[in-house]
Amino acid sequence: MNKSRSSLFFTCWAIANLFILVVLRFSIKYPWFISSDFSHGNKNFSNVSRDQYPYHHVIEQLEWISAFAQNESDLSIVQPPKIYYDRRLLYHVTESYGCRYKCNFTDHLQDFRVGDIAVFSASFRNEDAERLKRNGALIAFESVESPVHMRQLTKIQGGQVDMFITYMPWSQVPYMYPMFLRKTNRGMRFTNSEVSAILAKNSTHLLPSHHRNGKKLIAWLASNGSPRNKRERFVHLISRIIPVDVYGGRGKRTPPGRDALQWISENYKFYLAFENSNCKYYITEKVAGNAYRNGMVPIVLGAYKEEYESVLPPHSFINMDDFDSISKLAGYLQYLDRNDTAYAEYFAWKEYGEIYIEKRLDCRLCGFMHRLNAGLVKLTKAYASSDSCRLLYDVDLSIHHNPNSPFNAA
């Protein structure tokens, strides 16, 4: 009788949780202009080879930045376009110095014409948009947030936008978080044979200088403790088996006068690079900027598995999606802690590329406008996709159906 009641209770509990999951999954509100058609306005991206780096078009655009290019000659091919940034949420350097294409950057919306573009990062006045459109100028909306947290536009405003500048690879001029650049074949992904050759070498000489400092295992630096994807639930589950030290607004403080990430890297081997949204290609500075550049191995959760593999250096991160239980993840981390050779494989990529922090989106937009006005490229109105995000609990439903999995812990 007790066994029957226990079975009934577990069944009801599972059904209730599944119901909550479904309700939450379909209650996410996206800006109205985010399309559910994943291919809309995205024909060029759909033709990208699986062997190509998803942001391969950015590699060419980086050549438009003088500091990156070997040849700093002027590439201007039409009359310099006028570019306006509202600077309300995002700041950009806005000057032609350092750009191989020349544009006129302005803080005012007067006298815009065909071939010019106004970039907004927040809501804008309809009368300004109507005047710009009458004069033939383009309107761009810029956001570095995932669709879950993207600023809302009205239906009228969304219809007036000609170009979306986002982190997504199908954006024609994407906003780039810190990115990995190969030393050779920069627009291509590593092949399986290349990865095998990389990992066949001993990479212990690439371990950080502070590797033998008697490091702890896992640290997490978090400012937003309760995002909608409930990432803290996974942190809690991990900490039940293996210690996780939390720093930032919801945790401990690092020593005063020290760079927080540098100090954390000197004391920890692994860094939780958990995003606040689980959306396609939403891979932020938490991975490359926080972990890679400070000599830590990131444990990632957020984007889809295939996107991490297509964007990040090979064998450079530990993906939560690769483990069907927290126990197995913990066991693997403890194995790496004891095995320097295996741990060092996560740094092998450093001999084959580098992390690049691109700071001149203005140069890339300027170059794009030159090429657009010269008829060398066509404008496609690429959107985000409402199908591109998932809840944290959608990571692997088979995990949650396993009654012995720690993911089922309360």
C-alpha cells in the first residue's frame, strides 16, 4: 500500500512538473517583431557551409578596421554615409579615424538622406522615424541582449526598422562578443582530424603560470542572481556534490584592489559560464572574456551544444549538455583536477588562435554602408527567432525523466 502511494505520488509530481514546464515554455514573451520563421530574411545564412565559422562574414569585416588589417589603405568607394547612434543603451566609438572606410558620424538626426543610417538601441520617436524614411535613410535597431531580454518596440516602430544589429550570425553586421580567431583558415571551423592532431600533443606547457597554486575547483561570478532561466538551480545542484564559490552581487567579495576575474583565475580551475538566457548563439563574454582570457576552463550552459562547438575553440570548454547527471560532471572535474595532462588539453587551442575583443562596430557598419550604397551587397531584414530560446529545464528532458538523476533534486 505504501509502495502504491509512493508510486502515485511520484507520478503526480512528475505530471505537475511537466505541466509547469509546458506553461513556462509557452509563456515566454518576445518582442512582437521577433519572427517564428527561423529562415525569414536569412537566405544568405541558410547557405552557409557546415564547415564555415558561423561569423565568417565578420572575418572580412574586421579587415575594415585599421588596427586589425595589415593594409591600412582607404577603402572608401562612395560619398561618406552619415551614421547616427542614439547612445542610450550602448556606446560606440564614432569616428572615421581607425576605419578604412570613411563615414560622417553625427549626434543629430537632421539632413539625413538616401544612403545614411540611424541606429537606435531603445525605443525611438515615430515622427523621427517617419522623417528619416521620407528622406530615404535607413533605420537600424541594435541589441546585445537575447530575445528574452531584448528591448520592446511597438508594432509601428518594428515595421520601420530596416536592419537588426544583434549578436546573431545572420545579422549582416553582428555585434561581436569576444571571439576566437584561428591563425590560419580564419573563416573555417576545425575539422575532426585537425582537432585530433591538436589533442595528440602534450599541452602541459600551456597551463597558466598559477596552475600549481593549490587551486579550488569551481567559481561563479554573477550579478543577476535570478534570471528567468533559473540557472542558479543548476549551481545549487552542482554545489551539493562539489563546492562552488559564488562571487559578485549575490556572493562573496574578491579582495579589494584586485581585478576580480584575475584573482578568481589564480584560485580556481573552472569557471561557470552560465548565461542568463538559453538562446541560439547567445554566447557572451562570460566564456571568452571571463574564462579564456584569464586562464580558466569554462563550464558552459545557455546556447545549444552545436553552437558552442561551432563558435568556440575546439576542446576548450565543458558543456553541461554532455553529462546526464551532476554526479558524472563532478566526477569528470575531479578527474581533471588530478590529471594535469588531461586538464592541459583544454588549453591546447592557444597555439592555434587567439581571443579577439572587437571594439569598432562603427568601422564595420561604415564599411557595410559603403558596400550597400555601391550595390555590392543587398540588405536583408534578418530577425531573431522565437524558436531560438529554451528554458533551462529543456536542456535534456531525458535527464529529468531519470529518477536517479540529481537533476530531480528539490
